[in-house]
Amino acid sequence: MHVQFVIHGATIKGVEAIPVAVEVLVSSGMPSFSIVGMPDAAIQEARERVRAAIKAGGFMMPSNKVVVNLAPGALKKTGSGFDLPIAVGILAATGQIPTAGLASSLLVGELSLEGLVRPVSGLLAYAVCAREQGLDFVCAHPEDVFADLDGLTRLTVGSLGQFRTAEFSEAPSQRPCPSAPPLDFADIAGFDVAKRAFQVAAAGGHGVLMMGPPGSGKTMLASRLPSILPPLNEKEKLEAALVHSVAGLDTGSILSQVRPFRSPHHSASLAGLVGGGSPPRPGEISLAHNGVLFLDELAEFKTSVLQGIRQPMESGIIALTRADGNVVFPARFMLVAASNPCPCGHYGDLDIACACTAGQVRSYQNRIGGPLLDRIDIHIDVWRSAAKQVLRAGEGKGSEAMREGVMKAREYASFRQASRHGAALQNGSARLLADCKLGYEEESFLEEMAGVHHMSGRGIMRTLSIARTIADMDERPRVLKKHICEALNLRIQERTGW
């Protein structure tokens, strides 16, 4: 006896699914069941789950030698999603189920001991893989909303016994449940400077650092930023949903085009922030892809953790190097950070005296580090509101009005970039300078301010980027001196010594 059957499967690497051929060989010899092809512990344990599930489904586990090869053999395979293709491959090889349609399907699912099929993390990534391979996608019914992919036939299976008749139901389209309405800036009275800063940040995708004493409203402002950001487009939605799907998180709000908002605690490890583990999983930075990463109590994060986000801020990706290869996670996000200026929080406060020594203040501020500060575009001071303003909550400038300004700026920027022509071929700095179209007066003024404030080359370009965003909000083709002045005010803060 020598029977072989091949089933299409896949394994997750980073945020994409890699096709894997599940080759099942049933031959004469000593009864055994082995899995080869660099499987991890979860796949090795599949032998017991598959045995029990086959028997629970009313089938017969062959008493011959069974060998399962996961090809290509040099690729590390992970996850319990191989349970279903392994079991179906054994049943097909032994003639216990019809084989029609199996060659054109990609199967993913974990089996229970009763033969039920359970969903696994990363179903969206597997579905994308199936579409790219031109295969139907067979899986368990997902626990959350599943993204509709054009050109993909998705079939759901509840138990292994359904393969006896090969009658599967096509998964119906599901609309994401409407999420709770976002927090509104109208809840905050006053804070006109901070609101203007957040509007500029949302219009240009700039990072924001807020500094001020405890209870001044930093977290309150940051939590309302998503309410003025534009909704995710189709490409951004799929990218962000892929990351959350691989991480085993709900994708409902993202599929509703709501941008992700991640706020990790300051005790987060480097792996928790940038990703890691075995197999590597996306961290908070990647979960904030196409959204907002809010780091509250920035100075309380470990220095090594903070320095780990510098490279992703520039490149938009995180590349993790492991013994079995490199894993790349997307990491294009808006960084919003908040911090007290000193351990007691009152350095620079005009109402409450600071109890810290100069050394303590300097040590606290140095935890963040100059290179990271230089990469955050906008720096603003946030002070406590007067009691009169607090009692006027709900009367402030609302998110709807602020969002209109953001959308207007982004639409003008898109129009300006579409008419750029040859400048599109230039590199980042040259392209920004070409977009700004600085006159002699503006260029001289910026040079003078850069010398006065000892600005780095990156700082100068970041200032110009902010000024270009402000000019877009005014729908101006070139950056004027007033735009540079406002950009400098949003970037350079002297009162707290940062």
C-alpha cells in the first residue's frame, strides 16, 4: 500500500501567509504517525488532535505508516491551523471522503477532540494568500467580522464530518457593527493652542509631544485625536486589519474604517512595543499601523524601549532578525506622547512650586533622549484649565469643525502633489524644499531662527514640513513667513526646558 495526497495549507510569517503543501503519505509498515518539514510544537501536537477528531467524526484512523511532509522543508511552520489540512489529507489518501474540489482549496483550521473546526489567528492573511494562489478558502466561521475580498470564494466548515458530503456553505457578507462614537474635542473648553496643534498634526501626519503638570488634560486631548483623522481607505484598512488579524485581535472597528488607537502602559517591554516572541508577533507599534500610538508618561518608559521606536518612525517598518530569517512588520503611525517635565510634575508651573532639584529635572528629561525628541515634529505645553473653563465642558470647538480643516488640507496637498510633475522624482528633502517654494525672505528668516535655536538638519526639515502643512490648511501654493513662524511656535518650546 502506497497512497499519497496533497492539500494546500499556509503558515504565518510576519503579517503574511506563506503557501505550504501538506503532503500525506500512507504506506505499509509499522504503524506510526510522523510530521516532518520543520514543524513547531503546536504542529507536532496536532497528531493527537487529528487522531481524536478523525475517530469522533466517524472515520477510521489508518493503522499503517502515516507520514506528513510540510513543503518547503526549509521554511519554519507554526500554528495549529495545520490540523484541518492534515486530517483532510489523511481521509482523502485513504478514500474516506470525496476528493473533488480539494485540489483547488486552501484549508486552515484547528480541530477539537470532538472533531469540531475552530478558527485560528490570521484568517485574513490566509484568505489573502488563497486569493493570490487562485484557490477557494475553507476555514471555520470566524469569531469576528471577516473582510470581504474581491475574487475570493470563502467556505465555512463546522466539523470534520462535513467533508463526508463535501457540502460547505459560502460565508455570507458581514457588515461591521457600528462602533461607539469617538470622543469629541467639543468636550474640552479652551485649549485653543493645543487644539490647533492637533489639527495641524492630523492634517500632516505629524507627531506630537505634550508637556505639562499632572491633570492638565494631556490624555484627554490625545484620546480625541482619532475623531478628526480621515477614515481609512481600502488599502490602509486591509493593511491594518491584517496586523490585528495575525495578532488575534478584533478587526471590526478597523473594517469600519476607524483608525487604530493604541495606548500601551509605560511598563511595556521592547518586544511588546516593537514586536517579538517565537514565532514573532506584531507589537504595539505595528498594531498602531495607519493609526495613532499614544505613549503616556513618556519619560517613565525604559530608555532602551524608547530608542527602539526611532528607526520605525523614519522607515515605517520594523525588521526583526531571527535565526530562521527576517520578519518585517508594518509600522507607519502617528506618535502622540505626553510627559511631565520633572518627577513631581510642576517644573515650570506658575501656580505650584517644583520640589525637584536641578539634577533631578535634568535626569528625568534625559530619559527620553535628544534623538527621539528631534524626531517628534510638534512640541506643545499643556497647562491646567481654570475652573471656569472646566465648567464650560461641551462648549469648545468640536471635532467636526476641526476635521473639516484637516480634510481640506489633505485634499489640497493631494492636488498639489498631483501637479508636482518632475519634483516627484526627487528625494525627500529636495522634494520638500521644492514643495515649499521658499522666497528669499522666508529662507533668510528660517536660517536665522535655525541658528538662534541651534536646530539640527532634521529639525529644520521637520519645521519646514509643519510649515508646508499649515500652508496646505490655508490652501497656499508656497510657504510664507507666517507659516514658518507658526511652525516654529509649534516645534520650539522654551518654558519647560525641553
